[in-house]
Amino acid sequence: MIQMGVLMYKHCNTEESAQRQRQLEQCLLELMVDIPYDNITIGQICEQAGISRKSFYRYFDSKDDCLHALLDHTIMEGSSYYLFDHSEDDALAFCTRIFEFWYKQTPLLNALERDGQSLQILQRMIRYILEEEPEYARYMGITQYNLMEHIVYNVSGVMGLVLTWHHGGYQKPPAQMGEVLYQMTRHREMQGGSFI
């Protein structure tokens, strides 16, 4: 089920606290590489980060909140990498950057797949676009009438390709996967649909 609504973790007011929050997220990811998510404790995250449990709760209410923050910050980083920082580039380069970015996230994708949590990426990305990137709708020329359906359709399709590509062991390089996505979107445009 797609969880919409406010973010579950705390927003940081200073650069220092934002860095500490990201450090905790990265410590969780480091643990997830070797330990199933359900077996990780807040105590282990704190030990990995070298902080007290009390400090952990300044940033997160739970381990799940820490995971949600990790996913959201990864998605935000990806958005700036392949969408908003390269608006003048052509569509093929945009498609290729999607796969380049997610290839770099292999440790996270491996851990999520192993723990049966890959769909969390889809859920968090849909939530992020709907709530944090309203300009996406303007960029795509989407009306409020069909915004949710459009975003779900596009995110599911693109991330479905990414997750399938990852699951299959990256049989094709990012540039070739970018070409696949580009051809699919061109076909949709010719049929009267919109690009991603």
C-alpha cells in the first residue's frame, strides 16, 4: 500500500544536524548490506554511528523512519542527478542517467531485494514526487485531474525496469538500458502519450 502523508522523520534545521541524520542513514545502509533489515536494531545503528540512543531519537522515532529517510534522500539525490540538473540535455541522455544513478545504488538495491522491500522504492518515490516536487506536474504538463495516475504509471514503469535490470544482474550497460527506455517513451509519444 502506498503511504502518503507527512514525512515520518524529523526535518533538520542546521547543516550539522542534517549531516548527522545522513550519517545515521548511511550507518543503517552499511548494516543492511550484511544483516537482514528486520534483524537490525537501533542499538546497532547507534553503535555503528558512535552515538547514544538518545541522540538517535533526535532525528528519528524508529528504525523504519531511518529507512524512509535513507530512501527519500536517495530519491532526492537521483532527481537532481537525472532530472533537474540536466534540463537542457536530450531525452536519451536523461534516460541513460536514470540507469547510471541506480547502478551506483547497488548496495541499497541488493539489501532491499534480499529483504523483500524493493517496492518501498516505488512507494517513497511516488510520495516524494506528489508531495515534494509539485513542479514535476508543470514540467510534464499534467493536470491535477490525472496527476496521481500519471505519476504512479510512470514511476512504476521506469522503476520496474530499473528493479528488473538489477534483479537480472545488470545484463545490459546503463547506456543500453537508457536506449531501451528512450525507445519505449518515443513509442508512447508517437501513440499520443507523454514522455516519462
